[in-house]
Amino acid sequence: MLETDEARPEGGPPLAPPPAPVRRSRRRTLVAVLAALAVLAPIVWSWAASLPSGTWSVTDMGYPDDGGGPPLMPDHGMAGMAGTGRPVDTLRLPDGPADVDVTLVARAQTVRLAGGRTVTGYTLNGTTPGPEIRAVQGQTVRVRLVNADVPRGVTLHWHGLDVPNGDDGVAGVTQDAVLPGGQFVYRFRADQAGSFWYHSHQVADDQVRGGLFGSFVVVPRGTSAVPSASDVSALVHLYDGRRTVAGVDGDLAVPAAPGSVVRVRVTNTDTGPMRAWSASPYRVLAVDGTDVRGPTPVTGAATQVTAGGRADLEVTAPARVELGGVAVVVGNPRPGAAPTPPAPPPTPVVDLLHYGTPTPLTPVTVGFDPTVPTRVFDYAIGRRPGFVDGVPGLYWTINGHLYPDVPMFMVREGDVVRMRISNTSGEVHPMHLHGHHAVVLARDGVPATGSPWWIDSLDVPDGATYDVAFVADNPGLWMDHCHNLAHPKQGLVAHLMYEGVTTPYRAGADTPNDPE
Amino acid sequence: MRATYRVLAYLLALEVVVQAAAIAWAVFGLSTWIENGGVLDKAQMESDGTAFDGVLGFAVHGLNGQMIVPVIGLLLFVVSFFARFPGAVAWAGAAFAAVIVQVALGIFAHSVPSLGILHGVVALVLLVVALVAARKSSGAPSAMDDEPATGAHAAKV
């Protein structure tokens, strides 16, 4: 090789140019080195550029996107420049009495599910799912979260409840994770009637899989929040890969007299979409905690519930609500009779774009005019190889960019916002915007014609494009991410940021906070 | 460098075999699991807890195919610049190109399942290309390793 060539004793006088073979050999080696560099340098550079810093603020993430509206700049809340913005922890209710007062104690432990199996995970007040919280619309809820011994800390996020930002429960964004021995008090008014759930948003993927969640039901004003047999919460969850409903390892039996009408609040606490169906006719009363107008009976079709999403199904006893492997069994045909066997899943799926009473989306029906948006954002989900935090992989992209170089959707309070969510990544993504409900305008360019379809968790399959709209009416710093909780770790997370809002909290390896 | 080239090329061929074995194991395991009452939907697919004989095959196929195989292909390509024998760069380049196409097919077949047919075909193309590359590198030592066999400087120096 080169060195031996140079060391050749018979190479002529010391200062003479080396003979042609040596030059050729040298040139070839040089070309090989340059070619290797050309191949490897971009890879090494993009790896080095992706190395995470030990602590970061969400306000510094990505690049501002003002959606074509009046330009807005993120408030980085620089040290020593106090008073430049409203910190998220001032965006809370003033202190006062609460109508519903709950203490939840989080533990890492092994627990026995109703119906037999023992699972290792997390509990709230000794059970998983945690206790159901029920409130009447308009009541103030106070929840004291105590961490007994969950090593990495916990938080509680109120999924679907548009609470003040300071109570949103995202570690490193709206609060610090509650470490063992610590506590955090959440306070908010339950203004929306419907089905919701709460779950940890610290190391969320692991903690939600492990059972750190529970049901949250708000009943309409003038009704009673006392649990009744005609109102059933069906939190569907896979523990160690086996499906359970409401913490029962098997079917959930609901006593009901023949002919009685029962509301089953199907809540998907897992990381991928699931379906619910019944051999008997049923109605989809509500989606994501918002009532459907004029729900019609459904026969021979399943209802898709995306990860994090809810669908309230109304059945008449006796009936089985199938959830795929487990069911809610409402009443029994005859006492002592053999139970009805599971019904196979129907192929058709209820299309919520056209379900319910046809309603034009106007200021009268949805409270704002979605045809005159202040800002229009794109949230285009793709996929490409690259590095995130120094680890190579095939990662999700947002508008073509890899995390953390993702858009920061900038809004001003009162803006009407349209967002086009599209997916060409090859996999379904359950997209969840915190703190807001959006109304679906169209799918793949086909306008919505049914009841206004309000969502907080939207199933966006590969190849689909959704147009949604919402009013920016809840100032803060809000996550807008995929609720397949493994995906935010792989870069599928962006934020909605209000002008002038900042946060004192930070996340990253040097902090206890890891929201994903 | 020729020895390294040869090892990487055979490794790449071996990886194709591993990929085929892993996915076959997984598919049979999955169908058996469903026969015995397992219910597969997206939520189940995304849960870490799905457990049956063969589920590891999916993980191996995905991780191996998206990470290890591309790394081997890339290393083979880089090493080919230094492995001086006729066709070294061309065969390594072809193998690397086949790897890229194969990974892309593996990704896009999730949107267009019929691309899976090509995914199966390109696997065999990659196997053959990798084997040819390995054989080429282990043929009679070529004069290229030192100097071209023809021309004014054909004489060994």
C-alpha cells in the first residue's frame, strides 16, 4: 500500500517525483478516501446535529409558523427579562372551594386485576384504572395528586377536558413531574359534559401502558353525577397484551332489565385505534366528549375509536358491546340462560363525517365561522430515515422536518384556526390537540355533512387528509401530538403556542421531566 | 480490505436469510395465535405486550431490516472504495442500492400492500448480488490489488 510504496528503497533520488505507479496508487487512495468521506460525512454531520441538549424549553423548539396570519414571535422568556410574557403557571383558576375534591395516590406496584391476572405497573389509590371521577357540568374539580413511590415522577393530564393551561399536566411544559413524596393540586371547572379520561403525561408511554390512568365523566347540568347502572364507563386497555375493560380481565357484566337503555362510554386508553360494535342496533350518542346531533341507529357497522378517543354508545338490553376480545354485556336474555356468543366484527365503519343530523358549520351551530380563518396551518406527517437524539432510525416528520426542527404553531387569542392534517407516513396516527376541541370540516376534500363532529383525538389513517378548525380560546402552550404514545418519542410532537405565553419549566435528560 | 469486503458481502447475504426466516416464523406464529383466540387490531399491534411464539420474528425483521442491514450495506459500499479488484465498487453499489430499494419497499408496502410482492423479489435480488460480490472478492487475487495488469506500468514494482 501507500506507505510501503513510499518506503521503497529503489525509488530514485530523494527529491525526485515518485514514479507513476506510486502516484497512481496514491491518487486512487485519495479518491477512495474522498468517496468514503462523501458518503459518511453527511451521516456523521446529521448525527452530530441531532444530539440532544441536557435541558431544553419547549418555547425554543423548532421554528415559528404563523399560518399566514399576522406574524407572531415565540416568547423565549429569557432569564433576566421577567415580565415579557405570561408564564403558564399563572394560567390557572383563582383559589377557591371545590365541588368535587379527590386525592389520588400514585404507586408503582404489582396489582391483581378483577378477574384474575396479576400485572406489574402503576396504580392510583391502589387500583388500575384509578378511581372514576364524576362531576356535574359547571362544578369545580380539585384533584390532589400524591406520588408515593413512582421513581421517575408522575403528572395527570385531563384528556379532552379543555382546562386552563397551568392544569394541563404535561411534565416539562406546564409543570414539573411530581417526584416521590411530592404532590400537585389541579383545579379546574368541568364545563364540558361528556366522557373524558385522565392519565400521566410524564414518561407517558410507559406509565399509561402500565395503568396510570382513569375515567372522568361529566354529566349535564341538572342531572346527578351518582353512578348508575344505565351509565357505564368502559375504559379499554391492554395489560401485557391482553385486552381488559374497566379493569376487568374478561367481559364486563352490566345488570340491566330487558328493554332498558344503557350508555356505554367506550374509551380507548391504548396506543392504536380499536373498534366497538354490537349485533343489536346502537346509537353513537357522543364522540370525544361532545354530543352528536340526531344520532341514528347503527346496524351492521362498527365504530372506530382512536387512541385516546371516546365514543358513547347507547344500547338497549339485552345487548353485547363488542370491543375485540372483550365485551360489555348489558343484561342477559333470560336468567340462567347461556350467554350470547361474541358477534364477529362487521367490515363497515360508521362514517362520522356524515353521521347524525345534517348541520351546516356556521357561527350559530359551532360558535365561529370556519370559512374565514385567521391562520391556516399544515400538519403533514411523513417519514424518513435520520437521527433523533443521536439515535438512527426511521422517524416521523412534520411538514418534512425531523424533530426537534418541527413547526411551532403560533396563535393569538381569538384567532380562528384551520389545520390541514395529512398523513403519508404509512401508519395511522391518532392526533391529539391539548386544550381545544376542533370541528372536522372535511376529509380528503369531502365536506362534513352530518352532525358537527368535534374531536380532540382524530384518527388519521395513512393517505388521509383532514381539514379541522378551532378557535384559539384557551391561552397557553399546548401539545399537538400523536397519541400512539411511542410516536412522540420518535418525533411526532409539535406545539400550539399563544402569543406572549412562556414557561418556566424545562425538559431533557438533566431535568426530571420527560413528557413522552 | 478485500477480506473485509468479503465478510461484509457474505454477512449481507446471511441477513437476507435471517430476514426471510424471521418473517416466516412471525406470520405462522401470528396465525396460530389468532386461531387460539388472539384478537389482532391496531391497538393490539401497538401494545408492547403482545406475546406469542413468533412475535419476536416481527421485531427482528423490522429492527434488522431498518437498521442493521442498511448499516452493513453502507459499510460494504465504503469498504469497496478501498478493495481494489474489478467490479468492487459496482457490486457493492448495486447491493447498497438494492438495500435502499428494499427498505423503501418495506416502508411503502404498509401503504400499498402489493409492493410487498416486490419486497419479496428484491430480497432475492439482494441475496444474489451480495453473493456475487462476495465471490468476486474471493476470486484469484487480481493484479488490481497492486497495479493494473496491462499498460505501461504492468511490471510489478
